[in-house]
Amino acid sequence: MVKFSERANSIQPTGVRRMFDMAGDDTVQFGLGEPDFQPPKIAIEAFTKAMQDGKNKYTTTAGLPELRDKIAESWTHLSPNLNKSNVCITMSGTNALLDVFLAIVDPGDNVLIPEPYFPLYPPDVVICGGEPNLYPCNFEDGFIPRVEDLEKLVNEKTVAILYNFPSNPTGATVSMEQRDQLVDFAVRNDLWIISDEVYDRIIYNEVHVSFLGAGHDKLFLINSFSKTFAMTGWRIGYIISPDEDAMVQINKMQYYVTACSNDAMQYAVLSALENASDYPDMMRDEFKSRRDLICMRLNAMPGVTCHVPQGAFYVFPKVEVEGYNSKQLALKILELGGVLCSPGTAFGKAGEGHLRFAYTIDRADITDGMDRLEEVLSQLRGE
């Protein structure tokens, strides 16, 4: 008899990927959160040159020292003592998250995870033998958690809290006052903060508020070049922490998970940081125009209520159609209108009643998709 681990059996494919696999060629794609840009040309050229120059070997586990120096330097305005020893290059933010959970979670421990959540958070905790302890981020509160809700959930087995701002799937951001309240909660309860800030360069009308440098060094910041430099397929990110002892543990985990990151690619990312630092701003400005368009269209539809997100490239509106839950509604929208969006429950039970739209397509396609969506919703309501 074939037997698989309880760990493997307890984890299911994400709802986002299942929907994506059902889409046809003529589908308007609001599904996966992937920028429709290419990496900066100078980075692609640097990648090619590095390979031609023989940069095709194993690197140190922590990554290229020059790249780590550059990353540390980019955060010293918040934490002045950072240097390359505080940085580990990873094969994406996904790899970074797993490294962190492996370093701090023992069997039976729990980690406070936001709900709605990025779908990898709870399974990663389970893989490490822990338990995800979900805290609510409600539509009525702009998807910002309330400290009183967190206090009810923390217990003697809670080792960390994960924050994700700007958020996937909601696009929510925090103010400095809100950030400080969330940091104070972690300090009072002696928790690690895991701050997923992969959308830190895609933020509108305000300055990114980081959890780094907020008075709690028991912190891991997760970042990635996937979103900010349109390098999703390159799979490269990093972990940074002010705690050098913590980084020793992270480097050990990284070695046993992937040994090291891609050699030539690290030179390409370094080139992007040095020579195309304004590239994320160009993408952000285009995403802002798309955000304004999609939010205007959604909020004009009967039964749809949408916050205007201040970060990332997602909207997470409430969509009410009698007789349909979010999964059924997303399937009907795909079947009848050829529009791919994600059911809110792909991001946890608290996502019921919501749909997620990634505005990572051009404005003409957004308009087409919203036209189709409006027609389907009208049809389902019998109008």
C-alpha cells in the first residue's frame, strides 16, 4: 500500500492555481499576481554577460557579497548598523518564508497568520510541524488587524506573528501609528515578527511603512525582486534581519533547502539595483492608472463594494450575488464571461463574499474584462 506523509496529505493545491489551469486562450486574466513587464534590459544583459564570463557555479550560501552589501545599504535609513552579514539571498520570497519558519518553529508551536492570507503561509507552518493561528483582517477595518483580536489569540505556544503590508490579496497598507501598535503587541508577547514586504516598491500616494527599524530587532524581513523588477521567473529574493545570530540559523536552513542561489542571476540583480533603480517607479505609475480604472468600474457595479488599495496590484471587492458563494461565483464568471479572477476563499475562509482581481494586464484588457464581468453579474441577477 502506498503511504504518504500526513504533512503532504494535509496540504492541497491553491485555489488560485486551480482556476488558472481552467482558463482558455481568450480569457481575460485577472488571476495570477505577475507583472506584465519584462525585467530591465540592463539586467537581462548583465545576466547574459555573467553567464558568458563563467558565473555559472555554486555561490556562498548567503549569496554574492556585493549584492548583499547593496541590499543592506538600501535599508540603512531604517536600521543603520546593517551590513551584508544581515542578508541572505534566497531562491524567491517563497524560499525565504520557508527558511524563516524552519528556523523558528518547533512541532506544536503556532504562528499568527493574517486572514485573508497569501496561500503559502499556513502550509509552510504545517510543513515545519507548527500550527497556523489565523487572525482576522476585516473589510470593515480596511483589512488592518485589531490588536484586541490578536491578544485573544496569542498563547504560550505562539512564537511569531506574520505581517504582510502591502498585502496580497487585499492591497492594504499600514500607517506608522498602526505599525507601531502591531510592533508593540509583538514586543509585549516576545514574538518574532515576520514581515513580508515584497510589494514595498509598489505603493501609491504615500511612503512605504516598513516593520524594519521600528524598535524590535527580533524580526525577519522577507523581500523579493519578482514584483519590483518583474523577475517572477527568476526566483530570487532575500531575508534581512538586524539579529546576526538569527541570520546564522537562516543561512543553515538555506543551505539545506537549496544550497545557494543562482550565480549569474545575482550579478543581474545587482546591475538592476545599481543602474535601473527607477524601474519599479515606472511600473508603479502604470499600476496606479490601472488601479484607478478597475476600482472605478467595480464600485459602479450594483452589489460590488471595493476599497481603493494603497499598495500591491490587487483589489479584493465584496461581490454579492444571491445563491452563489465566492468559488461558485468565480467559476460562473469564468464560464459565462471568460474572465479569470480568484475566489476569496482561495485566501482563507474569511475571504468568503470576496473576489480577487490582479490588475497586471493593460488598461484595454481591464476595460474588456470589466465589461464582461458587469454583463455576467447582471445576467446572474436576472436583470
